[in-house]
Amino acid sequence: METNAPLQVNLASPTTQPPSVSKSFSPATVFAGGVSTLTITLGNGNASATVLTANLVDTLPANVVVANPPSIQVTTGCTHANVVAFAGAGTVTYQSGGSIPAGGCTIAVNVTSALAGTYTNSIAAGQLQTGFGANLVETSAPLQVNLAPPTTQPPSVSKSFSPTTVFAGGVSTLTITLGNGNASATALTANLVDTLPTNVVVANPPSIQVTTGCTLANVVAFAGAGTVTYQSGGGIPAGGCAIAVNVTSALAGTYTNSIAAGQLQTGFGTNLVETNAPLQVNLASPTTQPPSVSKSFSPATVFAGGVSTLTITLGNSNASAVTLTADLVDNLPAGVTVNLATAASGSCTHAQVSMTATAVTYASGASIPAGGCTIIVAVTSSAIGSHLNTIPAGNLQTNAGNSASAATAPLTVNIVSVPTLSQWGMLLLAGLMVLVAFQSSRRPRSTT
């Protein structure tokens, strides 16, 4: 007897790909005590995400440990909360339940070693277990740790305030000096955060300045903030560099600003010694007067190409010296230039006076003694007309306040005149003509 039975043939399910894992160190070669970033790449060639069904434990080679700080980072799709990497530990773990998106993702952790050697970090086949299976191939990555050169010196940091004593509400310049005694530059591997004392804040404006080699873009100091930060990646050249920021306090007191040992972290190590700087803030004296500035040309009128003497007078009616908290720059009018062949003179500190063809500058940090001082320079012009030289109100900035009024001085340049005979010259010329006529009349006449 014949029987029939149906047979159902279904389409094969889409092929599922097992996950993959690879790894690398960057840089692959470091000095002992240096930091390298270990990156673990988790591959997923499927169209949908998967999750780990068991912990993935990456056991680091002996003498290689997670750095301090670990600086854990993940790309989109990896689960940051499932990454475990404690500073000083010998393992990096991606916990069960962590995800791997379609296309994969990466986990990055900083590691270090205090001992020179060649290290190989491996993850065996089958260690990455997921809903799509396990990795079929082992992965490994080499890390070379070299002895640090014997000439490598750890960085140093020092600091100072200028002036060290200000009135409440006044401005002092905080200078942080970063030392590097090595023959090559280094970079910060973590943020250097200088926390200012309570009641001391960054001034408005901060007037951030750096010397050559420090990275201006990495300095963060907002007006009113209580910290000055030099961000990770900022450079320190051979020989070092300095960062300067204006600070202020509204409350009288004695303040100490400190940076602890170990806070400056670089490719050459960390600072071994704490640094401190004192700032004294006094109650403003009721007799404290802001400075003044005035100016004049002598002579005030010259012929084209002639020379006039410009005198800038900085007034200080207080009983003690005051200090500039910003450069005082006198920009000359168009057509008027400094005679650079003649050195500046006057009673202000000569070393703080600088000149270009079009400007005279008295530098930040320079002082104005009680009673004031002068800056004298020679100027010249070939531009016919009247030229007005102005220093705007407020441009003279000191720890006793700013100048309240503008300083102006006119210089008139005239066309060179054609020489003319004076009255005495006319009399002398007439006398000479009479003498010539008299002598001519005495000559004997010739006879024919």
C-alpha cells in the first residue's frame, strides 16, 4: 500500500560569523616607567550586535600593569561600565553582558612597566565568548620597554607672584615655571591643575602668556575661576618654559599657592619636589591713588625730517612704588617714527623700556617710584601736518589702579622753509655794496 508524506524544505538561515579579537600597543616602544596605550579590538561581522556570555580576561605579561590613571576609553557600542582595569592590576577585563555592535568596537587602557624587556600580550582562541560563538584565532601584540637614558631628568615646577604684595582688588601675575633639564622636549601625560588658594581667583582679563615652547592652546584659566590648568599634551621644551596668568583677591590675607610633588606628569617622569609661592593681600589704603600719565613733544613744531623729544611722564602720588600689571604701549601717530639710533632715557627703569619704529613700551612688572618717573625718546617725521599722540584712559594699569584720563600731545611738522635774509643780513649786504662802490670810485681813471 502506497503512502505519501509531505517534506518541508526551508531556506538556510543567514550565516552567522564568529567574533574576532586583535590588539596593539601605542607606542610599541617606551622607556621604563613610560605609558603605552593597549587597544583591544573586538570584531563583529554580523548585521546585529551581540553580547559576551563570559568574561573576557586579558592577562598582561609579568611586570606589565595598568597605569595610573588607567584612562579607560571605548568606542561606540562597547559597554564602558563593563570594562574593569584598576591601576596597578595585571588584568583588563570585559565583563559578561558587555556588547559588541555590528562592525565591532574597541577598548583602550593605559599600561606601564618599570622593568626593561620585550613583552608579548596574548588572548587565546576561544577566550572571547559571545552569542555568535567564540574567536577562532589567537591574537598577540609586542611591547618593548627600554631602559631610560641615564641623562633623562624628571621635570620640575616652581612658581611666583609679581608683585608679591597687592591691595585687595589689585592684580598680581602668577608665573608657573616648568623645568626640563633634558636635551629634548617632553609633553604632559595628565592635566597639571594649579588650585588657587581660597579667595584668590583668575583676574579679568586673565592675560594668559607663555614663553616659547609652552603650548598656549593648552592653558585654561577663566576669569573668576579658582584653577589654572595646563592640559595633557602640552609641551615643555628643552630648558623649560613658563606660563603667566593674572590673579586677584577681594579679601585681605596671606595666601600660599602650592603644587604638590607628583602633580606635573610628563614623558620624563614627574616633579619630585613641591613648590609654594606666597601672596600678601592688604586692605586698600584710603590714600592710595591711581597712577597718571601725561606726555609732551619738545619742540612741538619741527620741520620735515627734524627731530623732537617725546617725554612720557608716569605719575605716582603714593608714598611707595607701584607696579605695572600690563604693558603700557604708546603707539605713535601715522607718519611719526621713533629715532632708533638714539637710546631711550629718563628716570623710569631703562631695562623695562623697549622701542620699535612705531611704538614705545614700558613692560608689565616695571615699577613707578613714589613721585613718578619719565620715559624720553627721540622721534622724527617727514609727514607734513599736525599729529596727535594719545594714550587712552585706562592704558596705564598698575596694582594701585589704572590711569583715569587720556594723555595727548600734538606734534606739528612744517615744510622746510626757503632761507631768507634777516634785517641784520640786509644791513650787512647794503654795507658791503657801499664798500664796493667806494673802492670802485677810488680807482684811477685810465687816460687815452
